[in-house]
Amino acid sequence: SAISVPPPKCLQKPLVVPHRHMFGPGPSNVPPRILELSLGCMLSVLMPFSIMSDIKSGIQYMFQTQNKVTLAVSGTGHTAMECAIFNTVEPGDSVLAAVNGIWGERAADMAERIGARVNTIVAPPGGCLTIEDIEKALSKHRPVLLFLAHGESSTGVLHPLDGIGKLCHKYNCLFLVDCVASIGGAPVYMDQQGIDILYTGSQKVLNAPPGTAPISFSERACQKIFSRRTKPVSFFLDLSCLANYWGCDGKPSRGYHHTGPVTAFYSLRESLAVLVEEGLENSWDRHQKVAEYFHAGLESMALKLFVKEKHLRLPTVTTIVAPHGYDWKEITSYIMKTHNLEISGGLGPSVGLVLRVGLMGCNSSRANADMVLAALRDALKHCHRSKV
Ligand code: GLV
């Protein structure tokens, strides 16, 4: 019989991808050095162990951890988030999600989907939770897992981590931290801060294409995971399979589990090499200095920062109070059209309230901060002031 779906016309034209300054909350620009690696030739589904082991060492450095079970999940930050939750939580377990923006809400949703009893503690918009808030909730709900976003890209909050790990352990709870938007741009010390599971994505400070997600599990996390009563709901994200695929389980041979995004792993390795070359502390320092410079520039234009307390401001993603009287969508599209530059509006609880600017990895420079300031100045001059 004849085919009834004709070849689509749209695919008979070449795809033209414009160059853009990616100064939103991610993905950020991928420098040629990292992009070139994604054109590398394909290797087997079981990549050479040396590449995987280099990636593992790079993640251990970036996370400041000695954890054996350290790997990169095939997928974006959401995949790592589900990997963390699906492996640690069994149906009926109590989970506590600290909500200081969208990511806590997402973690609560994921845990609910697998039958956990979920409670949340909610920080004020643009603020954070206190150690007392957290201890009260831990002692009330006795969760097996506490979720916290370190870099809350929707509100622009950098949540303090010190003391929370110790508190979790006092209540026999695992401490899960999302550092997708913060790692490499702000200090995180996984082992010293008692973080049991930490994950990130490749497309922010690392400047690699989206699609790989570093994650690491402490010994305590592994003990809970490897003594589960039930199998994790996901085969793809089952840590015992992933640990074997990544050669983290001490077994002499690695078996086939899934086909990883091989070329994306080459880029991830290169992005970690770039971080190693600059040095973590230098990278933290550069992001902090550029953020302070950018924030001062915004304030000099009478724009307001959504996060009032300086030490809670994420150095990678800045949230600017949506300028009064303007339609924020007009501002972002004007800047895109006129300056070829992407910034974004709010996300989840911050929709309509903020503009978000990300200066991450190679994008974090004074020159780029100046470019965004000039674009904003121009937009405020040319966009309509509504009567609202
Ligand atoms: C995605 O990570 C975002 O913050 O928009």
C-alpha cells in the first residue's frame, strides 16, 4: 500500500539557527571549544571508561565531594531531580520540600506522583527559610528527604546551606540540594555541608549544551537507596543500573543499561576541563564580582532588585522587579528583536513580577553586563508605558 503522509515541506528547507546572546536563566552560550567536542565522532554505547572517569573526577571537583557514586545522568536537570527523588523515596515515605520558588514546588509534585506524603515549607517571595523554620518542619514531619534549591532561578535567591545538612542528619533525613543554577558560580561544598544528594545541569555555568546532568550520592544516601523494599519506579533512572553504567559500583564489568548521549558527554567533559582550568574559587569570584557590578548598574538606572538582601542574591541569575507601568513581555521581545539578546520574564511564582537575566560561565563578564544594561536602558526608552 502507498504511503499517505507526504514528506513534510518544512524539512526540505535548511534550518537556520540565529546567533544570540543567551543572557536568560539558561541555556547559556556554548563557546566554540565546548561546541566542537559535540561534533566528535561517535563511540560505543559504553563510552571509553577514561572519558567517564574524567567526567566523574570533574564533577567531584565541582561539587567538592569524594563520593564514589558520582555520575552524569542522560537528560536535563529535571532528569537528575527525578533520579534523586525516585531512588530515595518509597511510596508512603514522608518528604519535605522547601519552597522558595518553582523548584521546591516541582520536587513536591514529583514526590507526590510516586506516592510520598509530601509537606512543604514556604519562604517569603525573594527570601529564604531560617534554620529554625527547617528544624520545626523536620521535627514535625519526620521526612526521609528534604529538598532545597540552592540557586532558585525563578526568584533569584541563593539559599544559605550551612547547618542544614547537620540538622537533617539529626532527624535521620537525607539532604537533597538542587544547584542547577548555582554550581560553579557560587560556593558549594557537598561533603563539608553534609549534602547527601546534589545535582546540576550542563547548560548553565558549565556552558555545555543541555542534556547531561551531574549528580552525586553520599554514603548515607546509597545506604537508603540500596536497601529499599521496592524497586524505584523508573528503570531508566534506577541508581543501581546507573552506578554500574558509570563504573561506580565496584563491580569488575559494566553492562548495557541505556545509550547515553555520547557526544553531549564529550562536551560535558570539556566544560568541566574549562572549570578546572579557571579554578573553582576564581569562577565563584568572577561571578560574584560581575553580579555586583551588574546590580549596581541596574540600581543606577532606578531598577529594583527582587531579592532585597545582598547576601541572598544569586550571582548567576538576577531577578529585576518588573518595571512599573511596562508590559514585561514587550521589554523582553524588544530586547530580543533589537539587541539580539535573550533575557526572560519570571517563572512559576515569579511570573509577571520580574525580569530575569543570567550571566553564567563564559557569559559572566563586565562587557556582557554592560550590554544588558544598555539594552534595558534602550527598552525602557522605547517600550510603551501602559496606564496600569
Ligand atoms: C530554568 O531553569 C529557568 O529558570 O527558567
